[in-house]
Amino acid sequence: MKIKNPATNKVIAELTDNSPSEIKSKLNTLRKGQKEWSRLSVRERLDCIVKFGELMQANKEELAAILTSETGKPLQQSLNEIVGAQNRIDHLKNNAEKWLADENLVDSGATHEKIVYEPLGVIANISAWNFPYNVGYNVFLYALVAGNSVMYKPSEYASLTGKQFEKYLHEAGIPKNVFMCAIGDGKLGQRILKEPFDGYFFTGSHATGQKIASTVASKLVPVQLELGGKDPLFVADDVPDVKVAAVNAAEGAFYNNGQSCCAVERIYVSEGIYDDFVEAFVNEVESYVLGDPTNPDTFLGPLTREQQIAVLKDQVGDAIAKGAILKTGGQAIEGEGYYFQPTVLINCTHDMKVMQEESFGPIIGIQKVKDDEEAVALMQDTEYGLTAAIFSSNEDRAMEVLRQMNTGTVYWNCCDRVSPNVPWSGRKSSGLGATLSVQGIRAFVQPKSYHLRS
Ligand code: NDP
């Protein structure tokens, strides 16, 4: 498998794909390893995870360089991702023993009833490339702490990063038969689905998630899907400072080149501040430095996947044909690498793809709304349900809007953020199940009820 640098289009590494028989033999090895691993205490398992976190932080420059080389993420954002991921480990360190402890419920008379949380077994974790450190951590660390073993299939666009996980987890004391990478493309992912894993945990697109859920349905084991979004932001007319709102909205839309599941993908603006907002927003976007992702000043690097350029061009053409105004950008950049200009479309309407389909790139549609009721109706009008945000100075007003959102996460005066304290979950076409928080660890255990009489 050839790994290309999306900034230069050059091959930077070659890896050998795993064969189907290797997947089978890895699964057998992981099954044996899981039995031993699950006998350790939660604290002993956590000690390895904490050590892994220390190794990641100690080697963050090298890890960031690898991530940038294979995904084109600007170096500073790669570093942010590694540093930011540590909060999952701290949170697990402080809470996992409590979350996984036996629950002694009734001890009256001769009968004792309790719940014991047992691991699922061997987990298949098929993952995405856009925040590979974060989305990997969100799944496999919780699975490991809960006593499972894991086969981790990174995206073919983040395979070098996946190999680093394997290296440092093993160095941190996680046995080699408890965490293993499977290297390959989507076909290898399909192959993994054929094997009898005890749970399938997937991060990626809605289209692939749906295929995975239907393929493994007959196995009757847990399936969890963290999928895409078309996340709306409503900028209400009572924001204290339109310019500040525009700067924050632009960062929510363009960080990581818009390649975030929870990136702001469409913006609704109250008519009273619409023109001022658009002007400030476009000024901010035009100030972004685009170019070599290893340059510390770069905010926008190349797209990770060349195929996405066609999707973005199509959305721009469709919007313009249906009456949108292109305020800036709109074109792929000729030459080396998969660069696309940061693009702002205004006067958008809901018959446009840019307001309905995940863009996953540096492009945003903005639409004017007359009141909160119209904003709520439009915010709800896609197949997705990952996050929704409002900027407003009035908490009651914001809460009334957020209460009506059928999404896993809502934001008031912030956007595009994830925290280990609260569950991360999608509704509708954005997914099934939750990662992070107590819910994220309970996903990897099954309760056993004890009825005990002495
Ligand atoms: P894809 O769905 O293309 O791929 C995800 C993973 O599935 C990859 O490892 C891929 O392998 C593998 N795969 C592809 N086809 C199959 C198949 N038929 N059977 C089994 N596995 C398969 O998603 P992307 O990697 O492009 O990720 C981007 C998407 O992920 C966006 O929609 C984004 O919103 C979403 N996402 C959601 C998050 C959330 O928490 N809700 C977080 C991050 C991203 P390969 O890449 O090697 O082809």
C-alpha cells in the first residue's frame, strides 16, 4: 500500500496490507490475549494507558510530523490534536475504576443481588483519518481499560499514525496479543466484518456505516457508529459583537480544512445582522494562510483525499446554479497537492447540496433567516443529527432553540468541540451509540446480574 503526502502528491512510505489469513490469525491471538488482559485489575490496565499517554506526549513532535505528512494537517493542528487527546486519558484515570466497579444493589435477607460489568471480548475498531489520534483514543482506550482486546484498522490515509499507536501501546506495557493494527484499505475493512468479533466500533462516513451495520447485523453483537454531520450554526441578532461571532464561526467551519465531523457546515444569520456578519466572515476567511502544512503559519493545508475536490466543485457549481453568490474561493488550486480555496457561498437555500450534504472541506453556505422559528426549522432540515450551535447573548433564547434540536450535542456560544466529560453521539444518519464519558466505557462492557444466596 502506497502512502502519499497530500501536500506534494509524492509517495512517502509503502506498507504491506494484511491478508485475510493474517486477520484470522490476529483475531485468534487477540482472543487468547484478551483472557489474560481481562484478569488484570482496572488500575493495572489504566497504568499501561497512562504510560502510553506519557509516551505520546514525550514524542509529540515526531507523531505530529507523521500525521502532517500523511494527512496534510497543518503541523500546529497536528500538535494540538496530540496534546488535546491526553484529556481522555486523564479522565479515564480519574473515573474508570468507579465506572467499572461492581454494583451491589440489594443485600436483604438471604439474597444478594449485584451487577458485574464484563468486557465484550475482542473488538474490531475501524477508524477514520481526519482526527486519527482523537477518534482512535475515543474508542480503543475505553475498550482496553474495560478489559477487551482490540484490532484497530486505521484508514488507509492514516496508516502510519495507526502504526504509531501500536508501537507506543506495546512500549507502554499493553501486551502484543491485546492490541493489533490491521493495515489495508476498505476491502480489508470488509474482510474484518466477516470475522466473529464481539463488537464492531466504527468511525467514518454514513454510507460506510450503513453498510457495516447491515453486514454484521445477523451476528447480534454490539455495533456502534460515529458518522458524519451537516452541523448548523445559528447567529442570532443579539450577539454582542458581530465581528467576534464571525471570527469564531469561521474557525468552527475551517479548522482542519473543514474535515471535522462536527465542523460548522452551514450558517443561518438573523436578517438584521446578515450583511455585517457576511463582511466580517469573508474578511476573516480571506486572512487565512493556505499552503505548506509544515509551515508554522499555515492554517489551511491540502485536503487529505484528492477525491474530495470533485465533491466540493460539484457543491459550488450546484449552489451557484441555484442562485447562491460566491463571495470568495470556489476553485481547486492548480499544481502540487490537493488544495482547495477556502470558499464562502451566501444567499444559500435548502435546495442546494451545500446546505444538505456533508461537504467535509473548506467550504460554507450562509443563509439569511427572519426569526428563530425559521432558523430552527432549517437547522433541523437535513438527514444528520450530530451537533447544532447558536450564538446569542440571551440564554433563555438559546436554550429554547437547542431544546428543539434532534442532535447528540448542542452548543451555546461555542461550536466544533468535544469533551471527555460528556457523551459523543450522533442521531439520525450521524450514528448510533456513544463514545466518551461513562457511556463511552459502558459501550465496551456487558452487565452480568448475580442473584446470590448463601
Ligand atoms: P469512510 O467511511 O470512507 O472510512 C472509514 C473507515 O472505514 C476507513 O478505515 C475505511 O478504510 C473503512 N472502510 C471503507 N469501506 C469499508 C467497508 N465497506 N467495510 C468496512 N470498512 C470500510 O470515512 P472517512 O475515513 O473518509 O472519514 C470521514 C467521515 O467520518 C466523515 O463523514 C466524518 O464526518 C466522519 N467522522 C465522524 C466522527 C464522529 O465522531 N461522528 C469523527 C470523525 C469522522 P479506508 O479508508 O482504508 O478505505
